[in-house]
Amino acid sequence: MDSDRPLRGCELCGGVDTDPRHVVATPKGDAGVPEGVILKRLIANGIPDEALTEIMQDDTQVRHLDCCAAAGCPAEPEAQCGAPERAGSGKTGDELLALLESQPMRVYAGGSDD
């Protein structure tokens, strides 16, 4: 894995690694915090303090792209994370990062494109 990328947690599976994440901003209080079993897994997996602070925010969700796709992406349920050019490719880690870097950047701001 690329040592320049920070270790981060996934609030859905409890994994801690440098894999790409989908970070979703929500209204304060809507995101909640991960369940106790996930928090224990994050700590056991060596989550850094900064990353744990990020996970504990109740206005942000931090998810592996494949975990987000499997759970239903809150930003674009039918497109964002599960798209073939993202986690739908079946790639993870460095392979997924290389794929994402080869794609044009997409920014989801909510609402319609009209």
C-alpha cells in the first residue's frame, strides 16, 4: 500500500487501511456513530486517533467504496460507489486507487443536474 496515504477506518466493516473511501457529509446528527462491535474492531485493527475522530463525527460517514456500495450509497444509491469504474470493478487497495485516478473526478452536490 502507498505509505503517503493515511490509515483510515471504515464505519461499516471496521477495517483500517489506506484503501479509497467514500466520505459522505450529512446533516448534523444524521450519520450517527458506528455500533460498539465496529468501534471495537476499528480499535483492534489499530485505527489512528485522527481517523477515529473522523469516524465518530455524527455528520460524516466514512466507508470503503465496496462496503458503501453493498450497504447502499447514501449519495447516489444506484451509481456512485457500485459503478463499474469504482468498487463495482471488483478492485480494492492499490488497484482501485489506480483505477480511480484514471477516471475523471466526479463531485456529487445533491439535487438534479438540471
